[in-house]
Amino acid sequence: MKKTIGIISIILFILSAVLGTSDFVFAGGLLPRENQADVFIYILATTIPPVVGFTLAFFSKKRALKITGIIGNGAVMMLTIILPLVVNIFFPIQ
């Protein structure tokens, strides 16, 4: 059971890495953001999977799955949640 939790954490890491960091690689990104509903879907798709994966990684039994889940989901959270918040605090959109 705990090995399955670790695998789910890794899958969430890969999903959030592809969806969340696509804006840093591609000009348009993979998810559209034309109206408020699209922005809400984008926020849900890029913030919830790394947080859930980070939490599940702590309950994993295997050491490799735990470390990969914690570091991977933590890195994606830094790029998709914490970095945009800090940038918006210091350089607010006018």
C-alpha cells in the first residue's frame, strides 16, 4: 500500500511538472488562460497535484520513491506556487 502511495506521488510529480513548467519552456503553455474559468482550471492543474504529491511522498515506504516525491514535488511547488507569489509581492502587476 505504501509503495503505491509513492508511485502516485511520482505520477503527480510528472503531471505537475509537465503542466506547471510548460509556461517556462513554451511561449503559450499547454493550458489556455483566456478568461477567468481558464485561469481557475490552470491554477487547479498546477497547484493541487504538487501539494498532494508532496504530502503523499511523506507516507511512502520506499526511500527512493520518498526522496524523489519530496524533491520533485517541492521543486515544482517552488516554480509554480512560491516563485510567482514572491514575484507578485515585490513586482506587483500594475
